[in-house]
Amino acid sequence: MSRVEGEASETMYQPAAPRRVRGRLGSSHEVLVTWLWLAGAIAVEVTASLALQAAVDEPGWYALVVVGYLSAFVCLSRVLAGGMAIGVAYGIWGASGVALTAVMAAVLFGQALTGVMVVGLVLVVAGVLLVELGSQRALAARAAAAASTPTSRSTSAERTGNGA
């Protein structure tokens, strides 16, 4: 195989770079909009979950369940399009949804919310915060590694001096 063919095959299967990387959204306005989409996703998901409980007794609530869950996924897709990492977005969305649904179900439907349950909810939220912290550190490490890498697109053979 010639050197030209080898270079073509090495670059042919390179994964495409993501459109946006979290933390590099371009402006504080874009970051704010992304977080607002996430808040919207949480709100409509909690609403749909509570409507699901209400639908047990009154089936008309199922319409709100369907609209709410569909809206939640639309909002979540906008969060991802805004550049937030899926692990972070889904973690915040899921943990917030669980916590808010448990609290609101206690208020609206008289469901139990014990001390042990509250401790569990606090641990879930703390876990999500740790994921967010880890994501920020990984982003910083990736940015530092990208800054220290040469920008030339040399092949591995050229870097090691084994080109033929």
C-alpha cells in the first residue's frame, strides 16, 4: 500500500467532531437559554408524572401525560443541541424530576414522604452535583490537552519517523 493510500485510510474513519462542546457555547445568553430549556424539560416532565397519578382516577389526564412527556423530550433535545453533555443533562433532569415529583406528590396527593426518603433524594441530588463537577473537570482537561497538541495532521508514521 502506498503512503497516500495509508493516509487516506487513517483519516477516512475519524469520528466527526461535535458541533458544540459544553462550556464553549459562545455567549452567556446561549448558556442561559440552554439552562432554561433544561428547566422547562424538568417542569413538563414533573407535570406529566403528576398527571399520570391523576389519570388513575380520571382518564382525561392521560392527554396531559402524553403532551408533557413529548414536550419534555423536545426540551431535552434543545438542551443537547445547546451543547450540554448528555450525562449531565440527563442526570440533572432525572434527579430533579424524581425529587420534585416526590415532593409534589406528597403535597397534591398526600403520598408519603419520610425522612429516609428525603435523605435518599438529597443523596441523588448530591450525586448529580458530583457528576456535574466531574464533567467540568473533564472538560477542562480536554481543553488543556487540545491546547497542547500540535495542530498539524501528521500520520502516526510521520510522527514516529517510520514513513515509507
